[in-house]
Amino acid sequence: MKPAQFSVTSKLVGDAAIIYPKGYLNNLSGESLVNECGIYIGRGITKIVVNFSETDLINSIGISLLLQIMEDLRNIRGTICCTNMSKFLRDTFEMLGLLQHMVVFPVESDAIAYLKAQTT
Amino acid sequence: MNTELKKALYNLTALADLGQEITSESAFHKKMQAAFYVITGTFLASRGAILSYDRTAKKLETLTSKGFIPADLEQLHPEELAALEKNEPCLVKDVPFLAVVGAEVLVPLWVRDQFIGALLLSGKLTADPYTPEDLELLNIIATQIAITLNHHSLFVDLSDKLEENQRLYEEMRRIYHGTLQAFAAAIDAKDAYTQNHSHRVAKYSAAIARELGWNEHDIEGIYVAGYLHDVGKLAISNELLNKVTPFTPEELAEIRKHSTLSHHIATKINFPWKNVEDMVWHHHERLDGKGYPDALARDALSDGVRIITLADSFDAMTSKRPYREKMDVQTALAELKNCLDSQFDQKIMLVLCRVLDKEIKGELPEPEILPNLDKNSDLTVISALLEGIIEELSATQSAA
């Protein structure tokens, strides 16, 4: 079965951008995730939460795109939080050694609470 | 599953992803961008570039890059890269002339003995060093990328050559047609009364063939035959061609030689179109077999011959001759109609009438016949006449 086209939605909660990727993060359509984050970073947002509840799978292309977001946030001393990750995603990030470069939470609300506490 | 095994599986999947991307039907730059993401995602490199070697300009071009400053990439000299081991990754710190700010690994890309370009990667986001296994994997990936770049380069070369060949072909075609027109002008210049006759017969014949649904190649062929149908007149004396008084039987026999002479001349040319020689040879044959030079009849006459015959006669009738004034279009059409079945083909006559009617009604984008007819013609009258002939011939054709 052909996977659904990848898409991204987002919202601003306080001073953090919450990003919702949807679909398999495995081709050039995943660039929209980088673009969406780039828009918030361009507006001065330094805290980004990526909620992976609707993205179960990722490949090397998706990892590359995620690296780009991590690099962009690192350059502005920002924070990336990843939430609602499937076991596959979490295992992949762990195996690649990426978990040390992001803050992982089981659910989105935990990440928002964490980032809010950072502000205060 | 231990981490090493997981990593090996991830790398295998990445190779499969790379294969899928470089064999996809995407446009070349999208393909390379996706391949680039596969590579940076596999090695966790936050910066990287794929450079292609332009053999003509002898310089490296950046196909895709992330994080590097373009001016830094321009510092790389293709000759220096080409001196390195083929497709073997080398650590930039070990080779001082490769120093590109932020680059940690460079792979010169080769296919057989051809230097294709280079792949550059920064250090990993995790700050881990490149392992020997990483470099081995990079060697495999580099080979795949090199082959893809080489294929694209060959494709571009072929496209350029194809474009150049098409341009040369068009140029030759123009020269060819120019030569034919010069021939036709030479034929028509021999007879003050037949100025542009060959040109008009070519146009009329092509217009009829187009209406009949011929393909463009065959239309061009009959156009050429129209131009050359009277080329044999070059061998007939000017005095005879321009004679005002009726021909003697000997003179008539002499002038009738022109279609065979046209054929002799045409056979010397290797035409890319079929039947040109036949069309010029038999343009004075008749359906009833009373024409010349071979008294061919009916089935022995091709559609092309029948078209040229009708176009030739129609133009001859509507043009001034040394021995008579030109006929008006209505009279010429009536004359042609009277000679149907004995001299001219009904189907071709029907098509001629349809084309002319469409041209009068402005239904054809580029009229070929109407602009050559008498400017004082009453088009309403001609159109009514044409409609009558079309109706009558259509009924006859349907009944047949």
C-alpha cells in the first residue's frame, strides 16, 4: 500500500513551536518539516517540540532533515524536544546517538511543561 | 538486537534507499538532492556537498551542498582531487590541500578512468569519528554516486548532440528546400507565362494531401514533387515553351518529353520521400489512359499522381497562357468537373473543393490556394459553386 503523502502542521504554545509531522519521513516531501521549523526559527523561536504521534517510520533522508533542524537550533542555542515517538523511532535515534542531542518526552504536554519551566 | 547489528541494518537500509533514489524517475537535481540526504543521514553529517566535474570548463560545479561556504568549495582544484585514489574516502586532515572549512571526509568520484566529481562530508553531529566501516560504506556509496553522475553526464552529452544534429538537419532541410525553389524558379523563368507555377502546384498539392490526412513527411514529399514536376522543361527550348501559335505534332511530341525528362532528373536525387519520381513522371497521365508518357490508367495512378495532375491543371487553367487568357475560378472548376473520371479523380476533386471552400470560409489557419487566385473573384459565387460540387461528389462517393 502506498503511504500517505507526508504533511506538517504546527501551532505556537507560549514561546514554543509545536510541530506535527504526519506520514513516513522518507523523501523530499519531508523538507516541509525543515521549512516549517525554519519559519519559527526565523521569527526568533528557539524552542521546538516535534510531536511524532503520526510518524511511525523514518529513514536516512528523514534523519538528515532532522539533523538540519537540530543543527539550526544548535546554532541559536535552542532546544529540540521530541515526543510521542514510536519504538522504532526511539530505537533508531538511540542507535544513531541522537538522543543525547534532543530532549525526549513520552507526551507533548510534558515537553511544554519542561520548556515553560526553562523560561521561568 | 545489539547496537552494532542495528547500525548494520540501518546502513543496509540506507544503501537500499540510495539505490531507490538514484534509479527513480525524478529530475536529476531532485534525485541528487535525495541521494545527498541519504548520505548525510547515514553518516549524521550536518554539512556536505556533491560536486560534479565539468570536463569542458575543467572546473567543479556544486550540484548540492549544505553548510559549506561556496567560496571554500571553489578552492578545490580538480587536478589535485583527480590525483587521489579512485572513490577512496580520505580524511581531510591528512591531505592539507583538501582543506575546506568544516569538511572532514572527501571522496574523489570516478567511473573507470574518468574523474567525475567529489563528495564532501563534515564531521558527525554526534562528534564521533568516522570509523573504518564508515569509510568502507562511503566507498560503496561514492561508486554509486559516481555512476549516477556519469550517466547524467552521458545523457546531457547525447542530448546536446541530438540537439545539434536536429539543428543541422533543419539547416540542411532549409538548404534543400532553397535549392528546390531555385530549381523551380529556373524552370518557371524559361516561360514568362508560368511564373511561380511550380511553387503554386507544390502548395496546392500539399494542401490537398493535408486535407486527405497524409502525414507531414508525405506532405513534404508531394510538396517537393510539385516543385519539380516540370523540371524536365529545362531541357526544352525557350522558343517552344513560349510559342503562341498552336504546336505542330512534332512540337507537341517534343514538349511532352518534359515529364520523362523530369523523371530522369528526379531519379538522380536520393529523396527521403517515396514516390517523388513517380509523381513528376506521370503528372500528365489521365484516368482513361489517354495521357502521356505511358498512357497509364486508373489503378496504375497513385493518389500522389492524381493530386499533382489536378493541382497542375487547376493552376494552368487559372493562369494566363501565351495562347489564351486565364480562366476565372468558377470556369476552371466547371472545366475540371467536366473532366472527372476521364482525366481527373473524383475523390481528389472533392478534396480540392473542400480545401478551397474552407479557405474561403476562413476555417484554415494558413490558406494555400486562395491567396494565389484572382483577387477580383466573387468569393460568394465560388463558395456556392463549391458547396454544390461538394454535395454532388460526396453523394457519388457515398454511393460508390
